[in-house]
Amino acid sequence: EWAPLGLVEMINAGGAVVATTLTRAPADDHDAEARLTSRAAGRFLAYCTPRPASVWREGGELGLPFSYDDATGLLAMQIDEATASKPAELLVIGE
């Protein structure tokens, strides 16, 4: 399951989400992949299950830090350096 809420410190939190997809079929031995494009930077929240194994910025070499609440399925992370002219593209990989 994947339900992006958006950048929660904005008035229109979901307005920063340009596109999102969920792939449930196994890809590289993972249960699911969610892709997200955000037009702005800030604190991003989503509800998802299963627990993410990792979060990556497209083209990045290091995984992004994130927090996950097992009881609620709430995923939180900080998106940096995103603008309308250069959106952030993220990949959330399930366990």
C-alpha cells in the first residue's frame, strides 16, 4: 500500500507531489517499489506497507535517512534541494 500525503509543512501538502507510482511486482528481489516526484523541498510524509527497506534519490549513491512507524505505517523523510525547475525524484523500496 502507498498513500503519499506530501510536504506536510505546506498549506497544500499534496500539491508538491508531481507524480507517484507503485509497482507491486517483484523488482530486484524487493516486494514493492514506490516512485515519487516532488516539486519542492521539505518534510514529506506517506503511509505505506510493508516497511521500506530503503529510500533513494534518483541518481544518488547514498540512501536517504527516513523514519517509519510500524504501528501506523507512517513514513517520514526530508526532501532537500527540490524546486519546480528541478524536482526531486525518490524511490522507496519495500522489504
